[in-house]
Amino acid sequence: MLFSQIIGHEDIKKKLIQSVKDNRVAHAQLFLGPEGTGKLALAIAYAQYINCTDKKENDSCGVCPSCKKYNSLAHPDLHFLFPTTTTKSVKKDQESELFMTEWRDYLIASKTYVDLHSWYSFLDVENKQGMINVRDASSIIRKLNLKTYEAEYKVAIIWMAEKFNIQTANKLLKLLEEPPEKTVFILISENQEELLTTVRSRTVLVKIPKLSVDEVQNALIREFQCDITKAYNTALLANGNWIQARNIISDDENNDNIYFRLFQKWMRYCFRFSASELIDFIANDIKPLVREKQKEFLAYGLNVFHNALLYNNGLKDSILLPEEEKNFLINFAPFISNNNIDLIIELFEESINQIERNGNASLIFLDDSFKIFNYFKMK
Ligand SMILES: [Zn+2]
């Protein structure tokens, strides 16, 4: 993976490259940022640069023996840990090592822009929640204590470090604090809150922000040859998330922005407070979605409420939405005010948590619907 293959983040690339040139690569770093920003791609490009034997001014050479092995993600001194779960082929004692073939195939298929939902669907375990297990910690300790095969630095990339369970974290803490010589840990996380404080405090933070509309738009034009308007509208919808942008473009169904249609429908039924319509809606439109999609849908709703608040506070210009969604927002915004916004946000955040914890989606959405009806009356 070359830095030049990664969308945006020019400043971060420069800083990472400079840290190598100055010989001050921190041994434990945390790449923290939202989904779809290219954190893993940056981590791999950084690791490749660290070990490239013919470093160029702004990138790895791409052709030295080390780069060649990095290009196929098969360098013996590059290690990955990531969440796993039991599957049809691994029925127990799952750990990253048992999934390396799938992982490499997945990285290649997704061009290293990865997210939990698509990783689980790649493994065909969409409704399970993976973990980084204590077995993973044991095997990385074993590997890192071996001599480096051929690279200058051993690199361990831990994807979604918030999926450590407590035993894994405890086992890895000492290693993060006093790593074996010439070892670099790059932890990747999307959620600082879920990350254990003890892990966070032992790493140097590298914040990876959302991509800009321009960056996503240009990348869409380059990769999918779509026209400027379509690229622009898609970039707006994707909200700085390249994975989402790519999904919207490649999935015709999503071109109609399924969440927008669902949300419109749901709010209409909430206004009317029609129990039968709400029950049908939940059974036919919500229940069939996998849990990750239900969460995404609620997150989409949160975004609409947020935009409504901006709109009500005269910040119309900072709302970037396609025409149709903007029109909906103008009609919808009067129902949101300082009297109900906190309650609504709390409700949606709690619902996302409950779904994450395996809550019954039908009950959660039904309960939300009644509460929303009441909150609207408080405007
Ligand atoms: Zn090279």
C-alpha cells in the first residue's frame, strides 16, 4: 500500500513520513477516527514506508523486496489482529491467525477500506459480534518475541482495538508499555469511549478526521468515472465516509437513499401516531435489516435531527444535503426545538446501544415511535 493510493489526509501522510525520517517512530500509536476514513490503509502504508529499503521523498518505492511483500500483505514481520467470531469453518477457539487467508482476501477486495459490518458479512456471520480474544494476545506476544525475519521493524496492526476484551487488554498492556526492540504497534479504533483507558494511555494518538466532500468527490470521479454532480451528491450523503460513498455508488438500491425513504416514512407514521402503520413498518422495513443496518439507520436519524437544529438556528448554509432531503428537512425542522432535541438524541443513542447489546429491535423501535410522538408535541 502506497501513501499515494490513499484518499486525502495529505497532512497526516507528511507527518508520518517525517517521523520516519527523523527516526522518532513511536512504538505504540493509536489511529483514531470515524469509519471509512482510511485508518487501516494509512497504517499499512506507514508500516510499508518504515520498512522500505529504498524510501522516496514522499512514499515507499513499491518495488524493493520489502515493498513487494507488503504489496501482497504477506510480509513475515507484518502482523494483524482483528475481531473474529465462530463461523461455519472455525467452530471454536477462534483467533485472528485462523482467519488470515480470509482477512487478506477481504483487504484486497475492499482495497483496505474496511468496516466491521462488511468484514462480518465477508465471513458470513452478519448477526454476530466479534472480539479480539486473549488467544490473539498470546499469539502476538509469541510472534513478537521471535527474531525479526527480514525487516528492520516488526509491525503489529490491531484493527478495532475497542473489540479487546478485558483479558486481552491486560495481557497486551505490558507489551505496549515495553515492546520488544524494533517493534511498532499501530492500534486502530473508531470509538475512543469504548477503548479501555489503560490501552489509550499507553499509545500516542494520531487523529484521522472525516474526509472532506472534495476529497470524496474527486475520489469517486477517479475510481468510478461518475459525473461531477453525481459524485458531489454522493459525497454529501456519505458524510466523509469513503466506504459509504463507494457503497452508495455501487449499490443501485442505495442510490435512492434507502435510509432517507425509511426515515421519512417512519416520521410520518409517528406524527399520525398510527399504531397499525407503525407495527407494519417495523415488521416489514426495520426487522429484516441486520443489526448493523438498524444502527446505521438510527445514526442517519440522529444526523437529520442535528441538521434540523442547525436549520432552526439559522445555520442553513452549513447543511449539505441533496435537494430532496433538504426539502424534507425544511418541513421537518419546525418539530424540533430546544425543548425536545436532548430527549430525542438521548433516545436514539440509547436505542443504538440497546441494538448493539442484542436488544429486541421491534420493541425498541415501537417504544421509540411512541416517545417521538410525545416529544414532537413538546416542540
Ligand atoms: Zn520499497
